[in-house]
Amino acid sequence: MPFGFDALVAVLSARHGEIYWIFPPIVTAASLVGAALTYWIGQTAGDAGLPRLVPARYLERMKARLATTGVGALAAAAVMPPPFPLTAFQLTCGALDFDRRRFFLVFGVMRLVRFAVVALLARHYGDRLVWMLDAATLLQIVNADSLQSALRSLTLVGIAAASVMCAVVWSRTRPQLA
């Protein structure tokens, strides 16, 4: 989920400002678990199976970037926000047998930097964030009829988009008949 970990760090750091420093390492560890799984899937698929998992428009650029800049490309990818295709990048690193130690060291450090910046910003601006997330304030904002209609429409569009994406992923990952 894009920005999911960032939102988690921001909310926790804003609500618990005195221990804001504990959240970035915890979330970084969770992010590394997801990265390990993705790296392993890419490694299992190998270079031959990679085109089925990563769109062609990204694949050649990522391979070239990894070949020329290596660790720098990985460091930049770890801190970039969506819509950067981080999962595709991790799959490519695994498929190309990028050095595992270097991958996890650089990825972990850069994710820690990203989450630490989010935690510091949330601690600094946390009172405003907590005020926005306060139940009474949120109810006042959400009770507007036009906003409720927009949220219903957005939910339906999201469900439709998720259904289409599931169908596309399912069709791409099925074994193809020769």
C-alpha cells in the first residue's frame, strides 16, 4: 500500500511524540521483511521469468540503471515516493542476483532515513495532525452530504479498479500454453 508505512509512522509519532524515535526502526524492519519476500520472488523467477512480473516499460530501464549505478539506484529507489515502481525494482534486483547483503544494507538504511524524516515532521507538526484526526473534527468534515457522495463514488471506483487489477495479474501469472 503506497504511503501505508509513512502514514503509520506519522500517526504514531504525532500521537506519541515522546517516543517518536522508536517507530522508524520498527517500521523499517517490517519494510525489510516485505523487501526480502519480494527479492526472493524475483530471485526465484530469475531473469527469464522477470518479464512476466515487471512491465516491459520499466524492465529495461531498471536493468540499465542497476548495471550503471547499482547501489545509488537502489538508494534512490528506497526513498522515492509512489508512483515509483519499488516492487518492480526489488523484483529486478532479486532476478539479477544483486548482492544480497548490499541490497538489504542499503535498502534498510535508506528506508530508515525516510521513516525518520516522516517521524520528525510528524513530531513537529503532530498537534495539527492529531487535531485533524480527532473524532469530532473528522465527523464534522465527513458529515457533509457532498463529501459522503464523493466517498461512496470513490469507494466504488476503487473496488472496480482492484477487481480489474486482480484479473490482469491473474491472467499474467497463469502458465501460458505453448
